[in-house]
Amino acid sequence: LSTSLKVVPAGTFGDVLTTARELAQPGDAVLLSPACSSYDMFRNYEERGDRFRAAVEAL
């Protein structure tokens, strides 16, 4: 997979979106794949997804 996918670590949703915007081309898919749980930041995976979706829609 490392030859066909670009994996970019990021610390915040803002970092994720900035990097995705810089790297993505029309027709690309951008996958959010947290490397660990985020229970200290969100109530659950649904809240995390909702926050990510809202950040993307705000672009």
C-alpha cells in the first residue's frame, strides 16, 4: 500500500484539512483514519465523525 497511498500524520482536524486540500486532486478520496482512540477529545466515534464532516463542509 505504501506505493499507492500517501499517509500523512496530522495533529488536528485543521492540519488534516490543510494537508488534504494541498495534496488532493479532483476525483481523489480523502480517508480520515485516526491511529488511536480519541476518548479524551470526543464522546464517541460519532461525535468525532460529525466534527470532521462539519470541518469539511466549512471549506
